[in-house]
Amino acid sequence: MWLKAFHIIFMVTWFAGLFYLPRLFVYHAMAEDEIGRERFKIMERKLYFGIMTPGMILTFVFGIWMLADYAWALYGRQGWLHAKLALLVGLVAYHLACGKWLLDFKHDRNRHSHVFYRWINEVPVLFLFAIVILATVKPF
């Protein structure tokens, strides 16, 4: 149960960043002064590299540990686990896209409006719902 507890703790940490970083992008895209834009660059960098990425890595470390320890033997033939793992690939792609947008802001080459980032901010909600339902309900 310790592995599952740490897996969940770091998953929550990762998702906190996935929810907050695009919100920072919204405000950054709306910023009109240089001091504000520079402040957002610092906040975004610290969030992505100091919280989100370590959260993602540790989520995977404890998840893979659980798979190797017991979960694959118990659930390896069940479709929900394969669906969850596929969704995780999509979530990592979203994480990396956030990193790309972070670099765009860092180099002052953002091409998206604050409205784009408002919509993008909803993407992790869909992943969260699907992954949590698959892991808890195990529907198939």
C-alpha cells in the first residue's frame, strides 16, 4: 500500500502542475508589461522543472514499481490497465507540449492567444477523469 500511496501523492503533484501551468500561460499571454512577462517566465520554469517534471517522474517510478511488484500479475490481462497506460502516453505528450509552450514563452515567440490556453487548460481534466475511473472502477 505504500507504493500506491506514493504513486497517488506524486500523481496529485504532477496534476497540480498540469492544471496550473496552462493557467499561467493564460495570464502570460495577456501580460502587457516586460516585468510581468519576465515574472511569468520564472514562475513557469520553476513549476515545470521543479514540481511537474519531478512529479511525473516519481509517478512513473512508483507506478512501474507497482506493476513489477504485483499489479501486472493481477491485472496485466485486463483491458482497463492497458487503456490507463495508453492514456498515460497521451498525458506525457500533453506534458511535453506544455514544455514546448514554456520554451516559446521563454524565447518570446508565443503564437497563441489567452483563449487557446484557456481551452488547453481543460485537457488534463479529461485525462484525470478517465484515468481515475479506470484505476478505481476497473470497468473492463
